[in-house]
Amino acid sequence: MKAINLQPASDGATMDHGKRLKQRSSLRPVEPELTLAPRGNGPDPRLVELARLLARRAARKVFEAQMKERRTTRS
């Protein structure tokens, strides 16, 4: 699980002696920047990892189907 970094917001939120917050929470999650432009030379490492994950999943399904078929033909 990925940790969420928090940083103080510059909206001046304060607490009023136990009363409700006057404004929204002063801590907001730091959102990662979405970049669509490729960085450096070579493929995007996120896409490489996704391709590996999908390939492993497909290989596992094919292997399980072959093993199941093999068990039924032996009986």
C-alpha cells in the first residue's frame, strides 16, 4: 500500500477552542503530477510492468487450463 504524503494548506484554517473548524482541514493529500509526455529514452516503466503482469496472468490461465484438460483425459 502506498503512503499518502500530507502537507499544510495555505488557506489559514484554524481551530477555535474546541469548536468546529472554520474551514476545511489544513492537511490535504499531495496529489502526484500526471505526466503524459515520455521521460527519457525507452518505454514507460509503468507500461512495462503492466505488460508483465498481464502476460503472467495469461500464462497462468493457459497453464491451469492445460493442467485441467490433462487431468480429465487421464481419468
